[in-house]
Amino acid sequence: MRLTFILPALDEATGLMATLSPLQPLRAQGHEIILVDGGSRDGTPDLAAPWVDQVFTTPRGRARQMNAGADVAQGEALVFLHADTRLPADAVALIQVALRQRLWGRFDVRIAGRPWVLKLVALLMNLRSRLTGIATGDQAIFVRREVFTAVGGFPDQPLMEDIALSHRLKRRGPPANLRQRVLTSGRRWESQGPWRTILLMWRLRFDYWRGVPAEALAARYRLPAQTEAGAKLVARQAEVRVEGRAARPAEGRLQGTETAAGPAAGPPARPAAEPAARPAARQVDVQVDGQAGSPSDERCQR
């Protein structure tokens, strides 16, 4: 079974190679990697091009990007992998065995980061997913291509597209809940605060269950990041003003007086700006909801 890994990306140049590099042996085995960019400004598509089979740009929106990748995929099964998520060893073999028993599935997740609470978050995510049959995008959802097409793919909405897809797929059958874990970035929890992010996500999920439109939820989801970015900008502007006030007296003394050597020289030349930095398979036995899978010897590896 040939797999197609579909990675939606937006401004992921900094950490992208940590995901793409371990996937290269899979390309040598005949599997396909597609990166769909949502309009990055940091060179993500150019950076990814030598490391993937296809790279192209679509309008921003994770659901839209993943659907676009699925439309051109050649694999018999699709794996939706976030650009900041790494697969476990033997991922290909694990998926292939699971899809001989089920139509779709996902991995357990582990969240990278220092706060101890992230371990609790991952534990609760995995437990909730196993009890409800609902997967999140961070768990690397995989599905047979014909099934994905039959359910209409991801709904074109800006948030909760993974939950909506899970509901569609559950009507066809329960997921394969793999206990092997993917490793996903904890950057949002760390930057916005783990408890604040946990409460936000719980509220967003509850409101989505109540029927609040995904568009309204997406605006609330983006607000903390926008607020933090705005605060950083204001702080930086304040620093510039302080630096400017400190520099003016010296400039005035140089420009406004004459000395014994003659008229004062003009303003001192500003130092040249520094150039901007460039943005920067083994034997497996799969446990699927208590059923032992057939061993496979395919080699795999985020």
C-alpha cells in the first residue's frame, strides 16, 4: 500500500527540516510527500522543494490546503501530517497494518515542551480520542483515499476541520487508535501559557459542540497570538523611542555649535545595517483497539 503524506504549511521554515528530513527514506521506498503552502512569507516552499515530491500554494486555510493535497495524491492511503509533527519509527508499517483492519485511524500524541502540564494535556487528548472516536490534526490522521473522497474530505472551515472529518469518518467505521505516539510541537502552549491555552481549547470545543460557527471560533483562536504579537510590537516601538531620545543630545551638540577647528560637522553617519538573516522500515505488531495486527517488515520512520 503506497502512502501519500500531506503536509499543510504556513511560515514553517524554521522547523520544517526536522519533519522532512526523517521522511526521506519513505520517498526511497516509493511513498509520496506533498507540501501545500498557504502563502508563507519565510521561503517555506523553496526550502521544501528538494525534499518533497510536490509543493504548491493554495489560499490559506488548513482544511483547504489538505484537500488540495488529497486531490493530487497518488497513494492508496493519505496521511495528514502537520509541519511541526514527527512520526514514530515504523509509521508506514503501522499505518499499513491498521488500514487492513480499519478504514481510518490516528496515533497517540506526545507534546514537546518544558511545562510538565503538557504531559497531562497529551494524556487527556489520547484518552478523549480513544473514548469518543474523534481525532485531532496533531495525531496524524490517516485514511484510505477512496474513503476520504467518499465522505467529501475536510469541510472548508477555518477551525475544527479535524473534528468534523472525524465525525464523517465515524459514520463509515471506528478509527484505528494506535498507541504509538507522534511528537508534536508545544509552541502554542508555551508561548500563550499552558493553562490559558487548555482553557481556550476546552471552551472552543464546547462552543463548537453547541453549534457556534467555526469562523467565529477561529477569530477567538487567533486572538491570543495576535495580542502577543501586538504587545511585542508596542514594546519594540517603545525601545526605539527611548534609544532615539538618548541619541538626540549628542547629535545636537555635534550639529549646533562651531569649534576652534571650524564649523561643526554634519550628522554622524549611521552604521550600515547588518544583512538580514536568511529564514532560516523492522518488525512491528500493531494493537488496534485490542486486536492484534499482522506483523509487517516494512521499514519506516517526523
